[in-house]
Amino acid sequence: MSKFFDNTDLDINKAESIVSSTLNNCDDGELYLENSKSESIILDDNKIKSSNFTNDVGYGFRAITGDVVAYSHSNDISENSLKNSSKNLKSTLSSYKGNYDHQIKKTNQKFYKEIDPTDNKSMDSKIKLLNKINEYARSIDASVKQVTANFLGEKKDIEILRLGGELLTDSRPLVRVNVSIMLEKNGRKETGVYGVGGRQSYDDYLKNENWKSVCDEAFRIANTNLQSKPSPAGEMKVVLGPGWPAILIHEAIGHGLEGDFNRKKTSVFHDLVGKKVASDGVTIIDDGTLNNRRGSLNIDDEGTPTEKTVLIENGILKNFMQDRLNARLMKTKSTGNGRRESYKHIVMPRMRNTIMLSGNNTQEEMIKSVDRGIFAVSFGGGQVDITSGKFVFNCTEAYEIINGKIGAPLKGATLIGDGPSSLKEIAMVGNDMMLDPGIGTCGKAGQGVPVGVGQPSLLINKMTVGGTQI
């Protein structure tokens, strides 16, 4: 039974009749229904600066034949609106005939609980906690001059109605907690930012005062940056730390393994399945089945059960990430990577939790093997050319390595290279794989979706480092 027709002139039978008459001569498509509640509360400069709550309900109606996609969306869930959308879709595809693909298996898998983070904690308690975070962060040291803290919560309920009356559902919680601390010493200002999150309630991250560790980490990063010196530049060895640095893999390599770029042959990987694309010991997966993780899904936004997809195994390219459209056109199967930002957006193949698995080396071995290089612990913004994998990433925390030892923190370090080449320059894979703290959002074609990343420490033999050292 659908939740979305209670206060409308539609019922499940009427909706199914419209869906069936629209999609009967198509290859694929669905009616996607969504109810999304989200909140954002920001404390800045010792006061609550903003508090926003939104509730958006609507549908996206999609019909596909061949590689032609017709799409209509509306925030008016009614019989008349759905019939108008149906008319538009039929008009777009009037000259096409297809054979509807019914192959979606239902699943009872659950990787997160059906909770509502926007409702299970009162607004008053959230504001009190933000004030406590502010007070604690300012008490750490006299050098703390500015604190910004914010909560972001979401509950998204979806239903997917397919030809024949098949109804698939999911209920997705999501939270983020972020703290930014600015320090000032001797006329120099530096900022540290840290956050945590996932598909749980706020309490899973904030109970027992464990929010203090978020403040402590933000302070540590800012204090480290206060002691930093200009980064050297040139080609050198780079050691990447575990966890969040996998954002480089996500951006420079992961996007190139999405099905649409490979079907269109715009990715450098499009003809390399079965071939060696990385060093021995490099295995990369995209996994939507990790409990409570930001990029995890019970089903994707087409209704396909999520899974763990091996992309690269011991250096060999094995698979691409697929939605239903690109999988059908490439004569393979969906990997459960069909995602959309909301009912207003079309489906595309997107990453979930993209992870490089552990190897056998220790981080200490990697550091000792480097005469001159850098140790990159965390990244901020960057630029990537998806078709070539060329990237420029800014390091938000990095250190020099001299004669096998970690030296001073560095400021202004950037990593420059391309994903395919960097994969082949990996000389050591660590035994310390970590997942990121739950803060990633991936952008593609104007859409943002929550994602996760993870990796062990890595030694890259050769990479260009941009710096500010004169």
C-alpha cells in the first residue's frame, strides 16, 4: 500500500493504470515518488545564525526506449498531474517502440533503520547542544577566535511503481555534524574543519559527549596549520593517509568507471575491462551494503537492490558501475548504482561507498622508504577532468617527509596528476584501511548525492606536487 496517495484523488490502482498505459511500449521506466524532510541549524559567532526546515513531496515519471529518455516531474501528486505527465512522455516517445524489462528482484535487505533525524530530537535540545559545542570549543585554548557548528538532518521516503503494479520502497535517514574552529596566534589565522555523519540519528554521533572529539579534531587541524610552512614543489614520492584521502580515488578514478562515460566511450577506461590498469595489490570496490554508511542504500533510485561491486581486482579492471539504462545498452546488468538527487532529477550511474581494500604494508614502511616527499593526510577542494582523470587537489593537512621521517606541516600543497597514471604508480598498499568520517557529497551533472570513500595508506612513487615555497 502506497503512503503517497492518502490525501489525493489517486489510489494505487489508478496510478498503476496510468503507469502501465504509459510504459507498455517502452523498454523501461517508473513512477518515482519522494517525500523528503530536511533541516539545517547553524551556530556562528556565539549565536544561532540560521535554522531551516523544508518538506518537499513530489514525483518523477520516466519512460525509456532505446537510449531516449522522457522525463516529467511535479510536486502535485494528483490524477490530473500524472495524466498530463503521461501525455508528455507518450508524445516524446510516440515514434519509438520497446520491450519493457521487468527484471527487478525485490529484497528485504536493510542497512539502516527507519528513523527520522529531524523528529527524534527536539529543536530545543539541538540548539542547547550546539551552544555546548561552542562553549567547549572556545574553552580548548585562548587562541580560539571563531567557532562555527552545524547540524544537517534528512529523512527521505521513496516509492517506485513499475509496470505491472510492482511497488518498491525505502526510507533513508541521513545526518551530518560539522565543526569549524579558527585560531589566531602572532597575527596568523588558520582554520580547522571536521565532521561526522551517516544514516543514523544524531544521538549515534553525539551521545556521551563524544561530540567533543569532533571539536578536538577541528582544533588539532587548525593548530597544525598554524605551525605549517610553505610546501615545496616538484615531482616526488607521496604517501597518502588512510580514510578521507580516498576522495582522490573517487574523483580521479571512480567517475571514469561509471557506465554512462564508458558506454559513450568518453572515459579512458572504456575499452580496458580485463586489462591491467593498476599496480599489483590494488583492489577497488563500490559497496552500497555497509551498515549506516553515508553512501549505502537498501535499493537504488530505480529499485535495484544495492550490492558490492568489484571494480578493480589486483590491478585488473573487472566492472563498471551501472544503472539500468546504461547496463541494458551495454548488454550487462545493473549494479544498483542508479541514483538521483531528488524526484526533480533524472537517474544516472553514481558511486556509493568507493573503497580501496587493504594490502600488506605498514604506513611506517612507506614513510621510511621516502627520502624526500610529502605525507598527505586530508584534502579539501579540487578539480577533475572526468574523461581523462586529470586532477588538482588541495591538501588541507600535509607534512614533509625527509630521510624517512615525518617533518614539519606544510601549507599550500597541491597534488597534480591523472587517475590512470597514479594507479600504476602505487608502490605500497597499507594494511590500515579506514572509511571516511561520513561527510562526502558527490557532484555530477548538477546533481549532488551522499557518498562514502575509504582506503588504506598508499605510497605513490611519482606525483607532481604544487607548492608555495620560494
